[in-house]
Amino acid sequence: MSDFNYGGTDEESAEIKKLDAEVLEDPDNFEHWEKLVRAAESLEGGLNRNSSPQAIATTRSAYDRFLAKFPLLFGYWKKYADLEFSIAGTEAAEMVFERGVASITTSVDLWTDYTAFKIETSHDPDVIRELFERGATCVGLDFLAHPFWDKYLEFEDRVEAHDKDYKIFSILSRVIKIPMHQYARYFEKFRQLAHSRPVVELVPTETLSRFRAEVESESAGYQGGPKGVSEMEIEREVRTKIDNFYLETFTSTQAETTKRWTYESEIKRPYFHVTELDYAQLANWRKYLDFEESEGDYSRAVFLYERCLVTCAFYDEFWFRYLRWMSAQDGKQEEVRNIYQRASTIYVPISRPGIRLQYAYFEEMSDRAGLARDIHEAILDRMPGHVETIISWANLERRQHGLEAAIQVYKAQIDNPIVDLFAKAAFVVEWAILLWKIKGSVDEARQVFQKNQQWYLQSRHFWASYLEFEFAQPTSSEKETEHYERIKKIHEDLVKKSGMGLSTRKELSNYYFTYLQQRGTKDAMKEFLLIDRELNGPLSVQPDYAKPSPSGKGLENGHAPTVDEATLRKGEVRYSNYYAERRDVPANAQGTAPFA
């Protein structure tokens, strides 16, 4: 059976097959995707209505998968819509535009392109106007929204209708209140048009009545009182007051624009890209968000967060920040859930599972423990044996179903053949801690450590936790000897039987030194100095367990490691929680900021 033909010549089909394989092998590689899309577009000399079904299907598949992976690339949504228009016509192109604006709702460019397309392909002004209003809701507040508003005004100007000027004036009356880059230009248009509009259209009825009353009051005593003043003169004075009223609006908008220009002028990349941003750019977004939150306008704050998360989509901190801010707003649980879902399913890679774990906690809090469990399982489907996720899952089961349910999670992972040995060591530790701190059974916890010691000789985490467990047990003058013998035995096994490197054994021995110093008897310093000599002395005075191995794999500070370097490094791993890994970035940090 011959190979599947992707369309075009045999050479073009083979190239598509090769590029497709590269994408499947490394789906996070943006350049591979770009090459695939370009190759698909150029099949058969460029796609059109007469292209083969294979070439059309290949190109659609490339675009669909590419934009599912990177949905914030507004330029590619436009290209895809143009392509569909040339292949299948208006309806197909419109469907792509709809998918695009659903994926990147804050894109001024994409909404402007979509409305321009609608103007050219639809003959129903109400349908077009409805689309503009949708766009205004999504991007109308953008600091650089002028292309969209210009397109809206241009459309209304082209429509042959008796109330055309009224509709244009209504749009301008909204725009002049929005802080944006070209606010002054819109105000001048508004002011010019206001001179030709009936006075009843210029301000609300209550405001107009107040201005008229003020004019009549001011006219009293002049020219025989209000009755001596013509209606034309009253209207002129009223218009003057209205003009001054809108000048106050202009001044307010100008002030709000100036405030935001401080931050807008520092945004160097307002669009999405897969490359990292500079520290300075992230710092500017933080300050801008601080400012907008302090202003207290919910809609503007939400819009700025959405803009920020186009540019900073791969930076977890901004997703966490948005979630925390939104959760502080009354009645926004569904909005919070939506943010979690977007971050977890599209933008934050599963290799950084922190936001997914926090999503699970949110659903557990919302009495949806089953969904919280599903989220944990979804992470483990991609990262089997991930320690933080399994510990989180076990504690979910403990909270919902009790101690034994949590222990069963750990036992299942310990018995799982695909789980890493050192991860299993961490699960044994957590199992023992549950028995100790939750059940209150020190003896059962100790048995777990003792029975599993032989399997995890190279795990620093196991030995450090075992020591910490015994150090933490209460004692008395009558029981101190028994306590000391138990700890001494653990330390001897640690330095003589474990497979850890000498530097790790030295490090953990420091805890034992502290124990001898603070809680040891009158002979404790004798043992202290003996161990110090054996671990830290020259080769000539070291016992066999600390001397180079016959394999001659090389020295580590004058000593040979007991196992290969790769295993040593795995054994050294220290486990942490995502919420403990947050780090403050220095104010003067330079260069690009890694995704995290």
C-alpha cells in the first residue's frame, strides 16, 4: 500500500510528511509549526477553490492543530480566514473569524479585520452593527483601539440612513470618555458634530433641564427677564454650557490617558509570542495592574488582565495573580473557574503543575471533590510518579475519605513499576508521616521507616526525614539512652550502608553533630570527634566506608562516590511545593525572564 498523499507533487507530499513528523516529535517547537503551515499553504502552487481535496484537508489540519496549540496568534487567524474565503467562501471564513475572536477576544487587529470582512460580505447593516457592538465590548477599552473605532465610524458613515449622523454622534459620545492614544482626535470630531445636532441629543434630559434653568435664572433681571430673551439666545447659552460640560469630560479623559501612558509607553510587545519577555516588561505589567486595580473599575481591571495574559500567557505568576484578584470580587466563582480552565488546558504547560493543583483545590472547595481527583489523575497521566501531585492527591483522599484512603494512594504508587525509585522513597516518608502526625502512632511510623530502609539507601530525602522523625520524638532522662541508641543506629547506617555521596553523608551528619552537642551525655564529644575524624580527615585516617572504591570512578573531594553520578544526582533531589517556590525578582533584574 502506497504512502498517504497530502496533496501536491510527490516531493511536496513527502515534505509535508517530514514536517508533520517533526511537529509530532516536538509539539512545543514553534518553528516546526510555522514550516508546516507554510508548506501546506504552498501546496499545488497555492490553495484556491480548484485545489485537490487532499491539499485542502492538509492545510486545514495544519492550521487547526497549529492554532489549537497557539490560539493567541491573531495574524494566523486572519490568514486562515482569508484562505477559507478563497477556498470555500464567506460562511467558512466567518466561522474561522468567530473561532479567532473567541480565542483572543482582546485583539483589536482581529476584531477590526473581522468587521471589515463583514462590511464587505454582508448587506444587512443591523447584522454588521451587532458585530461591531460585540467587538466594542471586547476591545473598546484598549488604549490602542482607534483602528476598531475608526472602522465602526467609517461603517456608519457609509450607511445610507436618515439617522446616520445621530449614530455617529452616539458612538463618539462613548469614545470620548475612554482613555486611549488618540482621544483628542475623537473629541474634536465629537465637538464639531455637536454643533449641528439638536440640543436635545447632546445631553440627558435632566442635564439639559438643569442647564436651561441656569440660563433662564442668569437671564433674569437682564433685558426684562427671561421673557425678554429669545429662544435662540437661550439655546446658544445652553449650548455653551453643554460645550463646557464636555470640555470637563475631555479634561478628565486627558488626565486618565496621561496616567496610563506611563505604563502603555513601556509596553514593547503588546502581542503574543513564544519567546520570553524582558524582566523590565514583566515589571511594567505588574505596576500597570497595580494601578488599574487601585482605580477600582472592575471592567477596566478585567480588560487589562486579559491584555496582559495575551502578552504574558506563558508566565504562571500572572495567571495566579488574575485568579487571586478575581476570587476577591463578589460573586465571581464562575469567572474564577473559567480562568483556571484556560490556564490549565491551554497555556501553562503540564510540566509546571502548580496552577492545576490549585485548580483542584478550588474545585474541592466548591464541593466537587470528584473533579479535583480527576485533575490530579490528568497530571499523572502525563507525568507518572510526580511526587508533589501524588502527595497532593493522597491528602485530598485523606480530607475526603480518611487516613486509610490516603495510605492506599501511596501504596499503589510504591507498587507501581513505572514510578521512579526515589519518588517511592518520598511516598514511604509521607506514609510514615501520616501514621505519626495523623494517626498518632509513632511505633507504626517507625516500622515503616525501618522496613523500607533497605530499598532506599541512596535517597537523601528518606534519610533526612528518618533522622528528623526520630529527632522530633519526645524523650526524658529515663528514656534518653534508648532514644540515643536509636538515633545512633540510624546515623551509622546512613554513613556506612547508604549509597549516597560522601558530601551528602557529611551534610546529614551535621544534624547528628548538633544532636550530640545539644542532647548528648558526658561522652558525646568523644563520639563527635571520632565521626568528624572519619568523615572529614585525610585519607590516611579514614575507615573503609569513606575511602575510594576499587572501581576507580574518580574522587569526590578526595573520596570516591559509591554509585554512578546520575544515580547520585537523583538521590540528592529535594522535594518542594509549588506555593513555596515563588521568588521575588530583584527590582533591577536585567535580561529575559524565564517562563515560570
